[in-house]
Amino acid sequence: MNPVDASTDESEEVGRGGAAAAGDSPGESLAGRAAALDAVDELAAYRELFVLDETVYLDGNSLGALPRSVPGRVADVVARQWGELRIRSWEESGWWSAPERIGDRIAPLVGAAPGQIVVGDSTSVNVFKALVGAVRLVHGREEQSTGAPGNEVEGQSTDAHGNAVESLISPARDASPVRDEILVDATTFPTDGYIAESAARMTGCRLRPVDPGEVRAALGPRTAAVLLNHVDYRSGRLHDLPGLTAAVHEAGALAVWDLCHSAGALPVGLDEHGVDLAVGCTYKYLNGGPGSPAYLYVRREHQPRFDSPLPGWNSHAEPFGMQARYAPAEGALRGRVGTPDILSMLALEAALDVWEGVSVEAVRAKSLRLTDFFLECVAGYVPPGRVETVTPLAHTERGSQVALRCPDAGEVMRRLIARGVVGDFRHPDVLRFGFTPLYVGFAEVERAARALAEELA
């Protein structure tokens, strides 16, 4: 049974019952419950793979903790690969192939087969590549269906650079009107909105911000692409990726998903649910380090016609040919642009070692137990009416964070951090607590809720 579905009722009970949730025996303390939960935690041993101290660290949804495997690997990259091998490391140390090699390691964490993810650049840059690329795919499909000049070569279609390819994209459902609208999550992280506005200008589209709950109603014959967040960065709300992707496809458009707050915290299922393009950062639940490179997913069937708005020598079919005319490489390599940031990229590769033997389903199951228990502790400890829970209680609508609203949130968080409980604050009044199942335990959750209650008393 899917752990998300199996636990929905439990979530609702926590929301109603507070500290006296169903199953508690009289007099049993939350601290005792925490110890019991830690004792049977199948992921507890993974905490030892991270550099941690006595601080309760609940900000992994902003920056993940340092895996112990990283410092030694980075030292080797600097001292031996760079210091001794120097230029030879592009081949002998595998630097050149790192973007796709590391992409293939991220792939199973987001439900993708190998050969569809390339690592590099920032999330913002990859949002731009994905969204412009999605609109160009749709416009190219429309030109093909209407027999526009230059799109037919001996029964085959051509990409934007004149190369013959087999089209794997279904014809547009409507030849008219032209698809000239991009829908974007109106509650998105601001950068995604800025990038979407720029992408709309570049592609001649109109940008239309909509609430994720209104996407289905907003879809229409003019919709070219839709940019959505899997988990809302502020509230922690989990959006319906399978259902919304299906609705976008039914309308004849393409779906682009931002996975920054879901990858490494819960199952994504990119291949299973037919997602067209996706992007994500690696410094949150993937623990890649500050500023670690992001990634771009291009579904395999779209790769022959994916036309990146940032073609670079690294994505050229012959990168060392130094040709004046651009010819894109095959596959996901089309998502590359310039020289990879090797130090941070190989730090990320080492960080991914912690995932060996870990299933995303087990991580999700613990994430829900952690957030349920935190909500229960907050209900049991915090004075009534002092905070409002922003994050949905239903498991099917919750990511791996809990957001609480209180009028003096900024000052409250500063005091919590001073006493060793680290979360973060989002303007104007939201306390965010992120729960990384690989290194957060239940005793820490209880301690955090108790500290919060003391600060709010």
C-alpha cells in the first residue's frame, strides 16, 4: 500500500486531537513517544553519514546538512585530480562526463530512467531552458501539423537547426488558434515568475499567473506550456503532479515542473506520470552543498526536438570541432551549455552516496511520521491560538515541511535559532520547519516543538 494513502486518516486525527491522539495511553509523554519512535526508525542509522551536532536542524529544505563523504572527495579533486593530473582529469577523472553521470544518479530519486537528466547551471537557468524549450516544442509541433515550410524533409521533421529527426510528439489538437499562452503558478518562488515572464517575451507568448488549484479551469486551446511547483516553498503544500500533468496534456500543452522542494523528500514519478520537462536544485534534500548545480530533465521522446534557448559548446554534437554552425548533441546532453563547475559538481556526486540502499518510499513514510508528530507536539505544547498551521494536514497535500503562521514570526525564529533550534522565516509571518528524514529524529522534533512553545508562552 502507498504510505501516503495509508496515513491520510492519521494526519487528520493529529490535526483534531493534539497531544492526545488516538493510540496514546494515559500519562504517556510526548518525549516518551519520541524515544519509542526513534527506537524503531529504520532510517536512524543514516544520521551518522552527516556532519551534525546537538543543534536541532530543521532547515534542510533550504540547505541540506554536509554528508561526511564530501570533504575527502573534494580534497582529492583539488589535490590530486586538479593539482596533479590537471588537464588530464577531464578524461582520466571523468570530469567531462560528470553532468550526465550525476544526472543518472539523481534519476531514480525522481522516478526517471537513465539518459534524461543532465546536471549543471542554476535552477533559474534550467527553468529558462525548460520553459522556452517546452514552448518551442509546441510551436514546432504546430508548424509540423500545418505543413509550415522547412519542417518536412523526405517524410521526416527537422529540428530548429535543420537536422532531420523522427517526430515523437503528437500533433497539436488545434491548428488554430496559435498556442501563445504560458500558465505559471501565481504562488511560485519569485524567480520562477521572473524567468517565466522573460520566456514569454522571447517566445511571443502571454504570461498568465494562476493559482495551482485553478490550472484545470485555465487551460485552453491557446495554452502552450504550464510551469508549476511540485511543493510550494512557503506553505509546504504538495500539488497533484499526476493529475495536473494529465490535464495539461489533455489540453494539448506541455508540463514543466519545479522539483526543488520534493526531490529527495518524496516520490515524484517523472516517467510514470508523463512529465515533459522538469528542473530542480540539489542543495536541499539532496544535500549537494551551497550553490551546488541544478538539473534539467527532458523526457526521452522530446529530446530529438528539444531546442535549448542557450546552445553552448558543451551541448554541441562535436564540442571540440569548434564549428561556426551549431549542431546539437543527441539526448539529454542538449541541456548542457558551458564548462561544468567541477568542484561543486563532484561535491554533489559524493553527497549522493548517502542514498545507496535507501528507497524514496521509506523516506516519504518517515517524512510523514515526522511532520505528523511535529504537528501533534505543537498542538500539545503551544498555547491555543498562538500559531496557525499553514501546511495542509492531508498527507496527499503535504510535502516535507511544516509552515506555521504567527504575527512575530521573524523574532520568534531568531530566538529559536539562538537556543539551538534552526528553522527559517518567510515574510511576513511564516515559520518554516523542514524535515529531512535521513538525519532528523523524533526526539529532535519534540525538542523543537517544546522550544517553540516556551518562546510563545
